[in-house]
Amino acid sequence: MSTTRLAAEAVELLQNLIRFDTSNPPGNEMPAAQFVAHILRQNGLEPTVIETAPGRGNVIARLKGTGAAAPLLLYSHLDVVPVEREKWSVDPFGGVIKDGYVYGRGALDMKGIGAMQLAVFLALARAKTPLARDIIFAMTADEETSANQGIGILVEKYPELLRAEYALSEFGGFSLHLAGKTFYPVQTAEKGTCWMRLRAKGRPGHASVPHNDNAVIHLGRALAKLQTAQTPMHLTQTARGYLLALADGLGGGLAARLRALANAGKAAPREVEAMWNDRELVASGLRDELYAITHNTFTPTGLRAGKATNVIAAEADAVIDCRTLPGCDANVIKAELMAALGDAANKVEIIVDSESPPLEFNPDTSLFDLIRKTITRADPGAIPMPYMLTGATDAKHMAKLGTICYGFSPMKFAAGERFTDLVHGHDERVAIDSLGWGVEVLRDVVEKFCA
């Protein structure tokens, strides 16, 4: 078990952060922000605490460099998703240590990452490490909902507090074990979100006299089409790099299939469809994720129709969660949705409710190269690679300032343990050894990049 001072401090910080119930809604991050600000002041730093909405606390601090290079931002969010307490084996806000793990909501998403960043920030401050770049540290409110009461407001109203050339945050840098090989996906892209509704209209009437112009039936036919639709494949720089890195690491017949997908832009549509249905690819467990990072996706998540059982509804709505790839927007995904619906599109209307953009950042930078080298030194034989998150993070706000954002929160999981199986789940937890390994790797990257 890790025993370094840095690792021990990261664990203690995480325990204390977990003990603030910042479930969002309502968030109530201000007490946690004040706690972090108190620790920073104890270490001779001068944090800025900003309330972006009632109870929504944000804390920002800076280590000054010579200005020879532009700043690096380390940022995380203080809010967490709600819990079902009765389904936890421990108090989700107790910061309990059990069997070598720190348990609690936010242990992974993302108080654990914030604790690592804060520990590194404090270590560099205490050591008075000479810096060429300013290092900015920020813990902010309201990432887990779309209310935008956190970093989005800071970017708009206080951009100079956060403006940086590069930023490190969630999600990436955690180990992924496949076929006896260890990979470290580092996030260089994330999909955009486009929430839509399919609305079907029909003739209302008494349910005892059925007819063929039924809005619910029209909507059902459209959704059935959507379930089996084949949408176009789009290969971004990140997706292609991810496919090729997997191929290089895994080898064998699966490697040939992954390389074929990485070059699928040159293949006929029927060949591409056959690639996705390849038995070995499906058996690998990779198919669904790889499909999601190479396609715009449409997922029905809700239905609304009718107010009485004996009345044929005049309208029926389906809520559709659409995720867009870099280079695509609502117009592109709307056209793909119409094509997927075929003839059923004649009976429905597509309504765009909200949209946030996809992001992609170039991995061909000195920081990404340093991350790659640091990971392979800390875990020899491991394979770092660019990665696209299918969800969304606060990078969408930081990108407005021209910042290059990488998801780099290094953690070394045991074989059979997956980040995606634990985050937002019951008994969310992180191994002390994983946290200790990660905070040392993060310190190496930050210190070497900024010193």
C-alpha cells in the first residue's frame, strides 16, 4: 500500500471532501469550497471563493511562474450525483476506508481526482518549485446537471482567473486491461449532446373506436425503425488513434479487424457493416464502445402521450438523447435521424430542445507527449492512447477560452476492475494504491511540464 506523504495526503483530502454532501441537485458546494480554501490559506496561498448562485461554491488559486510559458489549469468539480443510501454497504458520505479502498460518493467522479490535484498543488507550493508556467487550481460547482451554475459562469464572468494554454481534468489516464495488456486512454475528445423529441400527431377520439391515424402507433413505428437503423460512420483523429493503439497492443486477428475499421473510410458501406458484425469484435466486448465513438447515436429515453386510458391522444412524444461526434452538429444529426426513420419520418416531427458542442483536441503536443512518457515509465509495457468520452464534461466551457483540455486523472486499477463499473454506482470507491500511484504520476507530469 502506498505510504508516501503525497499519497497519504491525497487519501486524507479525499475522505474529508467526501464528507461534504454535495449531491446535485441541490449541490450546496459552498461548505466544501470553503474547506478547500481554508487548506490553501494554511499553506500560504490566497484562494478566491466565488458563489456563482446561492450555495454554489467555487474556489480558485494560483501558483505564480515566471511567465515564460502560458498557464496550466488543474480543475475538478465538487458536486456529485445523488445516492440511494439503502443500497450502499457504508455511509456514502462517511469517507470510510475498508479493505484498502476509500468508499464514498465522488471517490471517482470526481473528488478523488480533485484530491490528487490539490495534493500536487500543495506539494509544489510547499517546495517553492521554480515555475515557468503559472499553475491554476480550481474546484467548481454544478457539473453533474445542465443548470450551468458553476464553471460556465466563471468562464463568462471571470475568464482571467481560469485562462490557460492547457488544462487537465476528468476522464482519462486510468488503466484498461484487455487480453493481458494494459492500456491508458487519455481523453482528447468528447461527444456533444443534442436532446431532441420525436413528436407524432394523429386524430384524437374515443378509444373504443380505434382507427389508423393514432399518434402513439405512428411514434411506435418510428422508434422501431430507429432501433435497427444503420447510421454513417465518422472517423475522427481521436477515434482512429484509439483503434490503431488497440490494434498495436492486442495483435492477432482482432488487430486486423481494428485496423480495417480505422481505415474504413476507404471501404464500401456493406464492407463496413460487415466489420461491425464481426464475431471476434463482438466477442471482445469492444464493439458497443467503438461504435459509439465512430457514430452519432440516438437513444430513446422517455415517452409521453395521453392523459386518459379511454382517449386516443392527439400527440405522442419520445425523448431522444443524441450524442454528436466532433465535426457534427444538430443539423447533421437531424438529417441522419430522418434518414434512419425512412418512411416513418413522414409521421413525426423532430424538435431540438438543447445542444452542446462536441470537442476534439490535438494529441500532437508537448504535454500529451510528456503524459505518454510518464505513464510508460510508471507502468512499463503499458500503452497510452488518445480517447473519446461518449459523455460530456466541463471541458465544453474551458474550450471557449481556447484552452487545450485533456482528460488526465491517472489511476491504476487492478485487472478485472473497471472505472466505468464503479463511477456513479452503489459503493463507489477507489483503491488507496490506485490513488497513490495516480497522484505520483500526476505530480511528475505537472512538475516537469511547468518547472
